[in-house]
Amino acid sequence: MNTDDLSTERKFMLLLRKTFASVVRETAPRDGVSSPFSEQTIEDIRLCLSLISERERALAAEDGAESQMRPRFVDEPQQTAQVVTLHTRKKES
């Protein structure tokens, strides 16, 4: 994703979300070891990530950006919408 054309707040939200996700991923319990975080901390992290995502969606909507932002493969076919115009016959009286 090219961040050059994003606003400062959108860049901040992106960095914040990525940082939170990295911390969670790197501290995830492995091999049956319990989590280093309390249940309340885990819930707080979920809430923060949820709020970050909500704000990112709001900022994207304000900028008119695509709401379904997700990584795409280079060779992935682009979905294009085709507009079909329907005509109706006028009733003859």
C-alpha cells in the first residue's frame, strides 16, 4: 500500500494498527504457555484495535476511498462493475 497520498491521521492510524498487531503477534502464547496479558488487557487491546479500524473506515469514507481496502495480488483480476441499463416499453393506449 502506498502511504504517500494518505493524510497524516490515516498514516498514524495505519502505523498504530500495525504496531498493535505486531505486539499481539509477538507476545502470543506458544506451546501451551499462558498469555502474559491479563484478560482485561486482552479485552482493552481488542477494543483499541476495533476503535482504530472504525476511525480508519471513517477517514477513508471522508476521503472517498474504497471501503473494502485489503491487500491484492499483482496478478489478481480486478473486479469491474458493469452497468446494465434497463428500458421499459411505454404502454400503448
